[in-house]
Amino acid sequence: MSAPVVAVCQFAPVDSPEQNRARIAELVAQAAARGAGVVVLPEYSNYFVNPMDETLAANAEALDGEFATALRALAAEHGIVVVAGMVETADAGRVHNTVVAVSDAGVQAVYRKQHLYDAFGQRESDWIAAGELGSAAVFDTLGMRFGMMTCYDLRFPEVARTLMDAGADALIVPAEWVRGPLKEHHWNTLLTSRAIENTAYVIAADHPAPIGVGYSQVVDPLGVVVAGVSAGEGVAVASLDPDLVARTRETNPSLRLRRYRVVPR
């Protein structure tokens, strides 16, 4: 069996769902042509406006809407799994910040962001409804198990731990990591930390500058960046090694040795 190949696609979603779908089709085609079997796109890939406003709700979609349907068509065309952040319809005038994993068979996993970005002068909760705590969002493909989380969740290691408890070999992190003092440092450090402490791959796709920090990347279970993009738009592709996950967990059995479990509050 050939090595699993993943791609991170770094682009700047805009306030036009049609333009975003067209750009995603280009990026997914590039990634698939380079051998990727899982392609990861950023948070808010179907619609983004800065600052956030009421147009988020007006452009939110259901999981069987145009955006997810377009992802399914791309997945079928290229024989891959596509993972992307989207603005999903919710109740009471707010929306969910959702990540979907889609194959030719339809939606494989759904994650609704649990930790909203009410930090660094932002208030995501004014527009977004937090996802419910519960079962971990994981899916299996390419002989590995992938778990999903979103952007600000990266600052809460408990989220990653719940995915490890669900058997994940790799963490997928769509993001819109807002620029600011030391934010590139935080992004890179936290991605590496989540990889090392969970002895897992981390696959993270961000928005480019000037709003995001960029630096979409794939980090291996030892904390080594094996592929990445700089500050602009682009695609990075990496081969994953399931045996490296197994060897790392044998050498450093930190998941097995930990003495605390994650309890929602």
C-alpha cells in the first residue's frame, strides 16, 4: 500500500460563495494532481467577511447545500476526501463554524467549533453558536484515522486529547489564525506542541496574509514540519507514515502513561 498523501491549501476566502467554490476547485485539482488523497482547506472556506457581520447568517448553508455538494463533486472527480471549514445554518440568527469531511459517498464527519474566538479583541460568539460537546469528529481513509478541530481550539489541548481517545492518528486543523503580535509564533508553537504531546500528525490550513498568518503546514509526530506554505496562497503536499506514528508511540508512550482524562464542563 502506498504512503498516504495529504495536502493543505492556503487561500483567502471572500464574501462570494461562487468565487470561493471556483478557487477551491482549482486548489483541489492542484493537490490531487500531486497525489493527495486528503485535501484540507481553511476555516470559513465557503464565506468570509472581516469584520464579521449579519451576512454570515445570510450566507450560511446546510450540510446538503451548494458548498458541501460542490465538495462532494470534487471528491468524486478526484477520488479523494476534501475537508473544509464552512458557515453552517444554525438557530436564532447565528451560525455554526463547521468543518466537514466529504468523500464521493457524502459527508464523512462533521465538527462544529467548540471554543469560539472571544480573544485578542475579537468576539466570534456575537455571530457564531458553539458546537455541542460530545463525540469526537473522526473519519477513516488511506489506512489512518483523522480527527478534526478548528483554529482557536488549538489553544485547548483537551480537544486534541478527545480525538486521541477516539483513535486519531492525525489532527486536521482548518483555521483563520488572525495576525497580531507574536501570532505566527503562537501558531507554529501550538501546532508543534499538539503533534509532540499527542504523538500524531497535525495537518493545518490557514488563511494567508494580510488577515491570517499563513504558514499552513503538516507536522509529524516528532514535531518536525514536513511540508508547508509561507505567507501567501499556495498548496503544500506531504506523505504520511503510519509506521512513524506507531514507532513514536512505542518509544514515547505518553498517551498510554497519562493519568488524567478529559471531562467536559
